[in-house]
Amino acid sequence: MAFRSLLLTLAAALPISDAGAACATAWVQCGGTGWAGPTCCPSGFSCSQMNSWYSQCVPKGSIAPPAQPKPVAEDECYHMFSELSFNTLVQSFPSNPDSEATAYVDCKLCSHSGMHCTANVLGGRTQLIASHIHLASDGDGVNGSGPPVINFCGENGPGFIADGSKYKTPCAHYANRAALMSDMQGNFVDGEQNAAFTLGSRLKDIASNPSKYYFNFHSIASWTHWQIEGKGPVGMCRGVMQLSQRRLTESSDKVDDVKGISPGDVLV
């Protein structure tokens, strides 16, 4: 009797076997570091270790298929440029010190890896305080006007042009009447004008319909003049957006006029 009592006591102290617990189902995790779930598998399956963190129920004698990575959204990129000239539409006020300003902007606009533009502004005299890509409300990027959809260089201090999103880089100052910006970083404007768009869909629309958009620079002279007139900021110089016709590779003459340029493509 004493021996039987001892066996019953030992049995009560031992953990219940997995045989009585629910097992993991086929192709489901059954072990790994920190795993607290079931460690047994159904009939015909065995718990196979994939790595120290993960084991999986697989058919006996087989190898579990590698876990499939989650799909990553494609980084769509577009090579755009704009030739800017002094904005004679509205800036021909008397004694405008920036009346000889011209500029050229070259951009690579990517939905995930960032928006970067190089710009050279020539002939202006007063400090550059902001630059943007705008959507012309009437669809005419040459003569129309509308809100900014992407910010580039600019001043974030009080009294300057604020549109709801910060400027990531300041505009360069003139040296011998030339202002070179080698890497202006773009920022998607968080406002009503972009309410129906993601960054990716906005960039695709710019590349598909470049004539609706224009790039501009603002100077402190034009900003001050139009503040006195009680009107909003007006670009000192501007130019319609254009899609680059540069070939993707030396071996292909095909122009990718709407589709994205992947990071591996070579612009020549």
C-alpha cells in the first residue's frame, strides 16, 4: 500500500503529457524560443525546426516551405525637370529686383525612397525663401495657378510661406547672383489639395499629366510686395513640369513616359 501511495504522489507531481493536449495543425508553428503553444503535431506530421525561433508541423520526411516575405510596395520613381523664367504674369511691378531671374530644376521623385531636386537659380537679387511643385487649378501649368502639392526648399520661421508642411531643406543664398541647391528634399504637403491622393498617386499624376503642374521659387521681394497688396504669395519665377526623355539604359531606346523607374535602373 505504501508503494502504491508513493506512485500516486509522483504521478500527481509530473506534468501532463502532450498526448492529452491539443496539437498544432499542419504547417503551423509548434516550437521555438519563447514559444508557449502546443509542441505536438497531428498524425503524419512532425515538428521540424526551421531556426532557433521557429518550428513548424510538416509532413514526416518533408521539409517545410520557406516563409514567404510580405510583398513590399514598389518604389515608383520619375525623372522630371522644369525650365523656369521670371514670372511676367504677375511680377512685373516697378523696380522688382528679381526681374532677371531664371532657373533650371532637375528632379528624381520617388514614392518611397524620397524626392530630390537639384536647382540653379540665376540673376535674382533677393533671398529665396520657398519653392514648390504646384497644381494649376485650371489644368494650365504654363499660365494657371493653384496650391502647392510638394514642398522643396524653404524657410520654416514665422512670417514666411507656410502651407501646412515643413520644408526639409533651406534655399541657398546667392553668390555672384547664382544660387545652387544640389539636394533639395521634397515633402508631401499635408493639405486639402492632396486629400484624395497618396504620395505615390500624386507623383504618378505629375508624371502622367506634367502640363498641369509647375515648379516655382519665391523671393523675399515678391513675398513682401504681395503682402502689401493683401494677396497671397506669388512665385518669383516659374516653369511647367516636364517628364525627362532620357533613356533608361544605353541598350534601350524605349522612353518610360509614365511607368516608374526602379532604383536599379540607370539614367544616362
